[in-house]
Amino acid sequence: MSIFAKGLVAAMEDETQAAELAIDETGAESAEADLVEATDISADVEAGTAEVDQATADADTLERIADTAETAEAEGGLDPVAAEIAEVAVESIYARLGVQRSSYPALESFSGKTGRKRATQLAIEDIKETVKKIWAAVVNAFQKIIDFVKNFFGKLFDGNRKLLARINALEKKAAASKGETTGSVKASGITKPVGKGDKAGVLDILGSTEGELKALSGWTNSIIDKLATTAGSVSINQSAGKDAGFLDNSKAAIDLYKEAAKVQSFNGKVIGPRIDAKFAEKSIGDSARGAWEALKDFAITIKENVPFTDKPEIEALSVAEAGTALKAAEKIVQFNLSQKAAVAKFEAGIRKAVEAAKKTAETAPDGEGQSAIVEDSRIAQRAITATGNSAIKAFTFGGKIGTEIAKAGIDYAERSLATVKAAE
């Protein structure tokens, strides 16, 4: 799914579509409706981060094509075969991002030796200008994604407040119960979010969710703090000696790398089974450069479903167990509602990091003898966006899975308490 229908660059340049990406902030009438809307927004967040990642990869590809063309320019320009290969790659990227060709030369321009060099120069200029557009679009897209994240949590907060009201009502009902529950209840909406098909398993997950959410929240907050610091530490000294890179001097990247690597230790019952992390397996020691290179390949994938043996019904909770489930759900809900400050902090950190990535792209020198600095700039840009994308995914995932599990516990308690009448 794409939230940038015309391509990321075209969409960010088109104020009309940018306005269309605005989200309806009106409140829903029920917790279920809020959660459905939050789920829809989380899908947009996932799609947006994927498109940003693709755009940064496309920018990297275009820069390397420009590098190759510059080498060829020194030898008289791209020959027709090389020019055609480059055009196929460039056209594919332009089409995906919605970029309009401006000065990119036609293939015929590369056929004669006299015009080949000039055509190569024009191609290089067009590609480099497009890369600037891509980075401007990436920054703007991140702003839109941050807005989606804010609205996502807005819907979650609304939904969780309504869930809290349900909990309070059900706790009163449980306290007033004079009989005991009996039989089984419908499992739909309970077992799938939790990832367990039996009563003991559901209660176990309910009991462990709050602690795991706190751990995940602590990790994402730390990642954003360190990402903002690391991104802000990038300083390109254009007066330094030729061919001198700059990443070796950015020691903050080591702390960020070590924090990011902790995602692999999420082996709990809720978070671990649902997060897959792609991470460069390497020992960086005290190498800031090694940390940057590892971070540019950092990626998180969220698994929506955990395999388990599902059945249409599940054993009803006893009245006491229903009370336990409600208490566990209340802890999760209260934690979710306590995340408002974390959302604001997260937003500020991501904005700072993305602006730093943009600055890195804009200030990197362009000229002979600067290849190491240019390469470092590319690594930094990819590392910042990759880590930011991963943090966004983890942050929204925590809110979503926590709310789903809390609601499953509430539904389970409500359905179980509804069987008390038959036992009286």
C-alpha cells in the first residue's frame, strides 16, 4: 500500500495531496471504533516508513550512477551502451518517485563523440538535482509520518480512556457477582491478539504485557535520544585535507549502535515473538565508522500474528480470574495513557534527526578528491533514516499491541462474567 499515490517526491511537491494526507481528528463513539481507526493509521505509518526507506535507497543508487558517470566524463563521456543502461535505472527510479525529467539528455545525445561529454555532464547535473529533491521530499515525508504517529496515539488515547471506563464497570459487576462462571466463551478477539489459545496462556500474557511495554518504551526513548545526539554530532569539515572522511570523529554513533543492538534481546512473551530485527552482525569495538556502517542497514519488521492453536471457544474465567484479567488490563491501559509526554519527546527527537540528515545531504562537498567525504555523507543519511524508521515502527507497535491485548483481556472478562447468571 502506498500513501504517496503519485510517488514520494511528487506527493511532497504537490500541496493538494499533502493536504489530503491530513487525518480526521474527530472522536469516535466507542473504543472499538477508535482502535479500528488507530489500526488504519498504523498501516499508513508502516507504508510511509517503507516508502521513505525506498526513497533513500533510490537516492543512494542515483548518487552511485552519478559517480560512475563522472568517472566516464573524465574519459570523454558515457558511451551509448552505458548511457542506455543508466537511463533504464534512472527512469525506473524517477517513475517510482514521481520525478519529472528536466535536463536529462536523450539517448541520441550519447551517440557522437563530440556531444557525448556534454550529454554526460547534463545527466550528472540532472541526477544530482533530483537527489536534492529526494532528500527534501524525505524530510517532508517524515514530517507527515510524524503527524500520522501523533494522530495514531491520539486515537489510542481516546480508545484507552473508553477501555478504562469498561474496566471500572466490569470490576463493579465482578464484585457484585453472587455466583460463579461456567462453561466456555467465544474466543474471537481474545486469543488472536494475545497469541494463546488457552485460559492459562491468556492470563500469563496479560500479566507480562505491561512490563514488556515499559521495556520497549524505554528502548525507543533511548534510541531517539541517542539518534538525535548522533545526527547532531555530524560535522563535515570541507576545509579538511582532500579525501578525508568525517564519520570517524562522530563517537556518539557507538552509543547509538549499542542501544540499537539491544532490540535483539527482546525475548519476552509479547515483544520478542513479534519483532524481527535486521542488523549487521559485527564487532565495532571503538570504531565510530563501524557503528555508522552497521546502522545504515538497521531495520525492524513487525509480525502481526503469533502462531498458536486456535479454537472457536475458550474456557471461561472464574470470577476471581476475571478480576485478575481486569487488573492486568488496567495496568496496560494506564501505561498507555501515561505515554503522552513520550509521544511529544519522540516527535521532537525524530524531527531533529531528520533535519540533521537533510543538512548532511546538503553540505556534503561535490568535487574531485572528496570521494571519502561524499561516501560518509551517504552512510550517515542512510543510518539516520534507517534508525529513525525502525524507532517509529517499534514505538507505534508498542501502543498498538498493548491496546489490543488489554482489550482482549477486557472482552474475556466481560464474556466470562456474562455466564455467572447461569450458575446462580
